[in-house]
Amino acid sequence: MILSSLRMRVTVLAAACMLLAAVSAGAQAFPAKNKAITLIVGFSAGGSSDAGARILASGMEKVLGAKVEVLNKPGASGQIGYTMLSQAKPNGYTIGLASLPGIMVSIMDADRKAAYKKDSFQPIGLQVLDAGVLAVKADSPYQSIKDLIEDAKARPRKITVSTTGLQTGDHFSILQLQKLTGAEFAIVHFDGAGTAMTSLLGKKIDAYVGNVGDVLSQLKSGDIRILGVMDTQESPFMPGVKTFESQGISLLGGSWRGYLAPAGTPKAIVDKLSAAMKTALETEEVKSSMAKLGLQIRYMNAEEYTKIWDEYGTVVKELIPLSKNK
Amino acid sequence: MSVLQDLLMGFSVALSPGNLLYAFLGSAFGTLIGVLPGIGPAAGTALLIPLTARLPPTGAIIMLTAIFYGTQYGGTITSILLNVPGEAASAITCIDGHKMALKGRAGAALSIAAIGSFIGGLFATIALVFLAGPLTKVALEFGPVEFFALMVLGISLLMGLAGKSMVKALMMGILGLILAMVGMDPVRGAPRFTFGRMELMDGLNFVPVIMGLFGLADILENAEESLSSTVSAKVGSLMPSKQEIKDSVGPIARGSVLGTVLGLIPGMTGSMASFLSYSTEKKASKHPEKFGQGAIEGVAGPETANNAHANGALIPLFTLGIPASPTVAVLMGAFLMNGLIPGPFLFREQPELVWGVIASFFVGNVILLVLNLPLVGVWVKMLKIPYSILFAVILAFMVIGAYGAESSIFDVFIMLLFGILGYALKKFDFPLAPMILTLILGPTMERSLRRSMEMSQGDFSILFASPLAATLLVISLVVLVSSALKVFPGTGKGKSDSGSVGK
């Protein structure tokens, strides 16, 4: 009896030691040689989310000395990819791209029946803030955000504003703008930046909300005027264009693209990935590739990124009922 | 004159040995992507972008654009020979193209398709050279309201697609519209007919649906017959007969214009162009009853239109910096990666590159024609493989293709489901074309209508406030009434040929 209990104790102890060793070795030796890290991108190959992820993946490969493979799992506005990520083993070998506010919408909107929650993920870091912009056609009478807001207040629901899709970052930015100013727009949902921009250029709509990366071409050709950038700082891609903040409206909007691991991934591994991300984003190669695509690097570590997560959680929850036109 | 000088300079760039090679490689890869079912032009182009990473910008863009329009050539091949569309824009070609192959006219169908593609591509490129400015203004006239009217016109042509029975055609049209409703409601964000599956949230994926309806259904139907390879003997001459050439002139001319114009309008896809061309041809034909039985017009028109569309879709990219279709969006990404922002100033800042690329469209289309005509013989040899082996190989490719488009096993099941559905529909003599038409046009029609309503806050008069939209709606009404008179001769002064459709 004593003997067997002793043996059991030894076994347990040994097992515990091994587990401990394995855990610390896991963090130390992460990523193991010949083991690839899978980066799930819930959007199709070729889009700007995918392009940014691929640039980062090749940068991180060099820092980590392990392969980082991008796996596209498009569909349901990223939800298919997010579901897969939430169900992956939390060992650092599966990470995923997340786009805010999109992922938060999929969590907060009951209709979406997401199989994951806010705490199913462990944020690693933020890569890109593709800030939102409010644009009008170059010959539009609106010279500033104030002009537009005043007219919208005088003629509620008569000024048409486009989004690039229902419940996208653009949509939430407009809803927030309405909430902050009391103005009311006729919001028109397009699918994608292309069709919305055509309608703006053809004067079918009065104003356009989209991301910096989508309007550079038309800004450069002089066809449109940007009334404001939804960020705390000017965009390096459009110097001289005022922010909303400098015009007295504190509105932050756009697409925040960062990376997540499944919840339960050891902190040491998350920190290692986060640090590798930072190093990769500081290399000239990554910087210039991203600048060419009009993607603005905005690195945040796991803690700072988690804060943005929580903030968006609150904002989105509040705006969800409004976003459904109920 | 300066346009011609610019173009001449472009040719000096495009004809340099290096760029010639890139155009050739792009055309060859494009054809290959087109031949493989499931891998569409957008995914294919995206997958091949890394190949061009080390090339100089001009070479990279020449190669990628060649891949892009090359896919339109390749997609035809499997549609005609195997009844499996290589990509969505060639789906409609299955109907008459494959029938022609069964009659031993595969060679002629492939030749006409290649020639039509060539002319369509050339026409759109010439339009890009000379008319880019004014044409772009036309595209800007299309807002949600005009788009809706255009879709209504497209669907009103559906009656022309009816086979023997108008009732069955209408039923299939409605079924297509119902299937088009699957997915997130575009305004309220509520899921419709998704049965709790998030894979259905974006709607049915079009590629596996048509692969099932056309390809799998056909394999099932053939498999029930004895598997003797009787078809393979009748490959037929590559030379189209005089009559076939004569019949193709009109469809190719109309397809070139239609495809180019639709290419200008952001949101129109290559498949819409080929389907609308098919229904237009059937409407214009003196013998619409031949459609579905192997009419050369049903190959010539759509194949011309989808190529004209592919090259035409580059016009808004070059002139406005707006990607008109998902594939062009991928292409635009490639421009950006090379440090080029597409738009009018690109003509000013990098004239050598822009005109070099435009000149390469001419070069590339010639290469594709040269590449495809002799290869027709090679493709036709595929038919000599015994059916029992061929079917298994096609099936394997179809499963890979359905999976590969979005690496989703769900799409494989969708393909199988629609294969069985298509088989059943064929058995009961339901026409597939009206269903595919509404499935393609339905979502755009719904979205543009609801977008118009968002603009007017629910006031329907907006639909008639635009002269362009009002004109399109009136034309649709005329089409509908004239078709109805043909079908139900008793209700009006029926024309002499009314019986052929209404039987």
C-alpha cells in the first residue's frame, strides 16, 4: 500500500516535472525547428487585409526563423476564419488576422450566431490602422465637416452618405458621427469601395466614407476632396488633410488590423510573437511594401491592443441595434 | 494623332524581347487557370502575383494582365469539350458549345470561340485607346437606380431563354431568384435561408453551383448510358463551315460592344456579360429554336462578350483608378505593390508603362489566338480518352476545383447537391439557363433596388427620376410585352413564328 502510493507520488512528481519542462521548453524553443506557424486570414487572397498579412508573414519568418504560412479562409465577413482560429490548439502555431470592428460585430450581433466570444482570443498585437475618411466630390459645396453636418441637420435624412458595406467600419463611423453631432444622413450601403466611389464620382451620392487606402488614387487625380481623417493624427499618405479631431469632433474610425491567438496560448509565446511582429514591422522591407499599398503601420503590443479591443466592444455593442435599421 | 504616337511608343515597349516573353508566359498561365475548373480568374491571378514579384514593374503588369484576360480563353475549352465550365464567365457556353461537340463540331466551336475572344479583346482595347475619356463618363452615369433598371432589363430577357415550356422557364427563373436570396440581408443584416450555417452567410458560392448544375449533372446523365466512346471519333474539323462563320459575324460584333460597355460599369461581372449576350443572341436570332441544340451563335456571342468585358473592365481601372470587378481589384493590388497608383495621372507620370501595357493587350491577344488555335487539336484529343476514365478524372478535378476556390469542404457538398438537382431537372426537361441568369442578376438587382430606396428613404419615384433608368425600364417593358405576345398568340396579333416558342 505504502509502496504503491509512494510509486504513485513519484509518478505524479515525474509527470509534473516533465510537464513543467515541456511548458518552459515550449516557450523557450518556440517556434520549434521545421514547424510552421499557420496564419489564418478570414478574407480572400488579393484583398488589402490579405496583402498586409502576407507582408507581415514574410517579415516574421525572417525574425522567427520559422515558416509562417498564410491560410485564406474567406467567408461570412471573416467569421469562418475566426471560428477556425478560436478552435485551434493554443500553442502559438496557429494565429489569425482580426479586423476591428468587424470581428466585434460578429461577436455582438446575436443574428450572426458566432461560435466564439470576446475572450475566446488572446490579442497579440496591432499591425495596421487603415483610418477612415469622409470624402466629397471635388466640386461639392461642402468645404468642411461643419458644412456637411449643418446641412444634414437642416435637411435630416436627405444627404446621402455611402458605406462600403453593412456593419463595416465605415458604417459604424457614420453611426458614431450621427450620435456625436445629432445630424441624420441617408446611409446607403454599397458592396466594396469600387461601386461606392463610382457613385460619388457620378454624383449619385453626396458623401463617401471609406478607408485611406481606397481613396488615394482619386485624391491624387483631384476628383475628390477629403473633409477629414478619422484619426488622432494626420495620415502620412495625405499630408495636409485635417483630422476630425482638429475640427472638433473626436471620431476614431477605420479598419484596425491586428493578430490574435486562441485564448490559453502561454503568455511567453504571445510575447515572443508580439516582439517578432514589432521587429518585422521596423524593417525597411516591410515598411516600404506596406507604404506602397497605402497601409499605415500602427504597432501596438498585446496590452495596448487589448485596450482597443475592449473599447470597440463597448462601442459596437451600443451601435448594433442602430446598424440593423430596426 | 498623339494617341497613335503614344501607342507606337507603347508597342516599342511591349515588343521588347523581355516583355514579349512576359506576355507569352502570362497568356499561357492564364489559359491554364481558365482550363482548370474552380480556380477562377481572381484567385488564379492572386496566386500568381508572387511569380511576378521580381520582375520590373512594366513586365510584372504585362504578365498579370495577360494572365487575367488569358483565363477567359481557357475557360471556354472545358465548357465546350467536357460541359464543365472552366470559370463562371464561360458557363453559358456549355449549353450550345457542348452540344456542338456532341455533334462533332468541337473543333469549329473552339475556333469560333478563340476568334470571337480575339476580336472582343481587340475591340475593347481599341475602345480603351481612343474612347477611354468619353466612355468613362458613361460609366459614371450608372448609380444604384440605373443599375437596378439595367438588371430589370437583363431579367426581362429571361423569357427569351425559355425552351419548350414558358411555365417551366419561369419556374426556373423564380428558383434562381430564391437561391439568390440566400445569405445576409444587405440592408437589415439578418441571415436569410442560411439554416444556421455561416458558410451560407455570403450567399451561395456561384462556382460550385454551376459546376454541379452543368458538369456533374451531365456526367451523371452520361453515366447512365452505355459508356461507349462514340463521341470521341467525331472530333470534326477545326475550320468552321461557311455557314458557321456567317452566323457568327453578328454575335461577335454585338458581343464586342456589349462586353466592352458592361466592362465599363463597376459591379458587372464577366458572367453577366456572357449571359446577357446569350439572351440577346437568342432574342435577335431568326431561329431561336436552334439555341440549346448546338447553335454557333450561342458560343460566338458569349465568348466574345466575356473577353471584351475582361479588357473593357481595365478601362475604369486605367482612367478612374476604380476596380470594376473582383479580379480587377486583385490586379489593382498588383499595381500598388509595384508602386503604381492607377488613375488618369498614371498616363502623365508613367506614359511608357501605361502605353506599353496597353500595347501588350494587342500583343497578348494575338499570342492567345496563336497559342489557342493550334492547341485546339490537343484539347480535342482529351475527348479520345475513354469516358469511364475521363469521367473519373473530371470528377476529381471538379472536387479539387470546388474545394480550391475557397478551401472549403462545404463548397464540395454544394457542388454535389446541385449536381443531383441539375440531373433531376434535366430528366424532367427544365431549362437551366433562366435559373442561372436570375441567380447571377438577382443579388445585384436586389441590392441596387434597396440602395435606391436608401437614397430616397423609401420613395419609389426615384426609379423614374433618372432619364437613363426610365429609358431602360421602358425597354424592359417592351421586351416583356413582345415576348408575352409571342408566347400567348391568342392574346394579341401573334406573329407567324410564335408557335415555335409557345408550343
